[in-house]
Amino acid sequence: MTSSVTEELAELSERLSAISDSLDDLAIDRLRQASDSVRAKGEPDPDLVAEEKRITRARRAVDNAAMLLD
């Protein structure tokens, strides 16, 4: 591969890593919200739990893509 292609792939990998960090923050936020609902109502909000799982799956996929590009 040429150095410009390698640089582009490294740049994409860095952007994907930043996206992964953002997704991680969102997942943690959903877990906090679910914890708050447990404290308030006694049961976790199933929508928040499902959303956290979906966000976590997306983060893992983005992590895998970034790893493949490195």
C-alpha cells in the first residue's frame, strides 16, 4: 500500500476510535439512567437496558473496524 492510503486508513481508524469513545459514553449514560430508575421505582427501565445493549454492540463493531484498519 502507498503511504497516502496507509495514512488515510490510520486517519479512519482514529475517527472510529473517537466514535467508539462516544458510544461508550452513551452506554454508560444509559446504565446510569437505568440505575436511577431502579433506585426510584425498583425496576430497571427495559427500554434503557435494551438501548445500552444496542449501543454496546455498535461500539464493539466500531472497535473491530478500527482494529482491522490498523
